[in-house]
Amino acid sequence: MADTADQIGGGGPGDSTYLLQALIERGIDNVCLGPIWDALSVHYCFSAGVGARFGLRVGGKACALSGDPLDLDVKVRHLERGAVQDWIDDETIPVGDLAVVEARGIEIVLTRERAPFYHPSLFTRHGIDIDSKRAICVKGLYRFYDIFAPICSERLLVATPGVCNPDWRALEYRRLPRPVWPLDPVAGVGLT
């Protein structure tokens, strides 16, 4: 599942909690999700250490469109300074300090730096067995689609609220002169 409204390549902060909250509310477990940009949570995880269990406020810190922070009881599963994910031709993409926490059967990748999802190694390099997961949730738009084709039966775009909400009509426009197509019907413009 791709959280399309919080992909940082489109301007999203990378810390929205809508998809994570939906998974928790529906009791969906055996899932991994990431990355969530949350430097403060990463700091607390490094202070606590691998194996620590504690209450952690995750995500929802960057802006009003990020959703509410989620107060979760977590277990720290993995910590790595200067973490990376794979890319093309043995290239790697830095994601900064990284923590993997588990809450309610969901493994969550938290990063100190804003980082887009580029490759499944964001999970596999950091101790998450994606082959055993019921679902893999990433923040992105299309980059994930072909990458996951060999290992996932379905690839879904999830239209969460947020900065990059794919429902353009749901966004608040303050400086856009109206009417403008495709948001509004405009005589002589549009598809018939």
C-alpha cells in the first residue's frame, strides 16, 4: 500500500499518521510501514536502546495535514546510525539515523532525516522480513509499483488526507483564482 498523500517528492512532510492509524483501528497486524520522518522519536529510541519498551508519540508533528501524533506502546527492534536503502547499480540512498519499532503487530521505520521510499531494502536492511508480512506500507506515489510486482499480489494507492492528497478538490487553495479546470467546470475546457 502506498500512502500517496504523504510522499515527500511531492512536498509531503513524510510524517503523516493516517494510514498507520487506520491499520491500528482495524486491528490489522503483521504489517510494516515506513518511512515516517520523526527525529524526536528516533532520538528517544536510541536513548532507550534495542529491546526497550516504552510509550512513544509517533508522527504528526510537521504540519496540520500530517494527522494527529499517535501515542503508542512500542518495542525498539532495530537501531542504525547513518542508515541507507539500496538504489540502482549498487548505489545507496541515505536516510539518516533509523529506528524500527513494533506497536500492535506493526513494524514502523522511523527516520531522523526526511527520506522517500526507494527500495524494499528500507525494510530488509533493518531487520524486517517483508516476505512474511501481510502488507507492506510505504510513503510514495509510483516508485514502489514495479519494485513490488514480483513479491506482492496487489499494489494499492491509498488516498489518505495530506499535503499531496490525490483528491485535488479536498485541498485548500488560498491563492488560486477560481474557477479553474479540472477543479471546477469551465466552459469549453475539459473532457467530454
